[in-house]
Amino acid sequence: MRFKIIACEVLFRELSLCAAQSEHIVDLVFLTKGLHDNPGQMTEVLQEEIDATDPAQDCAVVLGYALCSRGTVGLRARALPLIVPRAHDCITFFLGSREAYNRHFASTPGTYYFTAGWIERGGARMEREPHQGQGMGKSLQEYLEKYGEDNGRFLWEFENQWQKSYTTAAYIQMPLSDRPEVRAQAEQVARDYNWQVAELTGSDRLFRAMCAGEWPEADFASVPPGYQTAQASDDSVIKVVPAP
């Protein structure tokens, strides 16, 4: 069997190794992590990659993306079925299941998660808040020089207030790659923002499933040709509806 996986570059190491070990032919396409900053653009780029798949070669298109701020909502399966993970974000991939993610989220709210791939692709620079902030990475001094003492301090504090929502930096150690040097970067971020540090043991279960052609309904939504993705209102995350 041959199929195509379209994935975020944050998953590069895990998917590359699992694809190399798969008994199937797995065509990998990695897209820039920066797409997360613009979910609308993400949808357009993903649809273009889906449409560019050659149905004469591949039997399915698999997304290495989660819901990702609704960036995977509205994607259409064309000539080939589309396989979409049932996950709100990629942390589910690294922890191995929605259940594992939900357990940790419930027990330790206010956690900002780090993986080697996220850090390698620029995540440790904390360039912008996960959903909307624009001031991350800019020092207070830069704001004071640009806007003056009062306005600069107010704007800097406003842009960086997202930090108060987090208390812990959690580094997910994957069985495929233990990277002490990138773990140290996560620890540095925690020190910078006065967060606690946690280390979690990750799982390659979902990465291996993607590359093995094993897509159980509990973990993946299968979108047949002529249908598209939509956001589910329950824990299934993704539902399948007819394309207009």
C-alpha cells in the first residue's frame, strides 16, 4: 500500500523514523510550523496539497495535523479518502492518545508543552502567544524606546499577560529521541517566565499508526471522496459531513 502524509514540520523526526520502518510506501510532505499562526491560510495550503495528490499512486491522504485552531475544518476529500486525527492539537500525538492528553490537562492545567520538534522549529523563542498575542519575544526596553515610559510599559504588560495563564513548562520526552540540549531550552523558558518544570514520557503510538496504515475510528476520522471535515461538538473532535 502507498499513501501520502501531509504534516507539520514539528513532527519531522517522529514521522520520518516511523515511515522508514513502515512496510508500506509512505510519501511525506512537511509544511512550515508558521502555518499555525494563520488557520485560514493553513486550510488553503492543506487543501492544495490534498488536491495535488496523484490518485494513480496513492490510496489515501493522511494529515499529520490536529484541529489546530480549526485549520483542518472544511477540508475536502477529492478522489482519495482523507484520514484526519481526532485531536485538538499536536500534543495529543506526542502523548499517544486523547485520553492521555485529557488526563494531564485535567491534573495540571496551565501547562505549556514543549517537544524537541517544536523547539527545533523555533518554539523555544516564544515568538508569539499560542493563539493571539503579538508581543512575545520583544523586551520591555524595546517597548519603552518605541512608545515612551508609560505607554511602552502598559503595552508590554498587556501583550505579555498571557503568561499568567501558565504555571508549568512540560517537556515531552519521546522514545524516539531523547534530546538533552533541547530539554535545556524548555527549562530556560520556564526560568524566564517563573514557571515550574515538568517532564512527561511521550508515546509514538499515533505516529506509528499513521505510518502503518492503521487508522482506527477511535483515533482517526475517515473522510470518503465527496465529503469534508467539520468540528464535532463532542470528544470525537472531527466529524464527517457531505461536501457542498
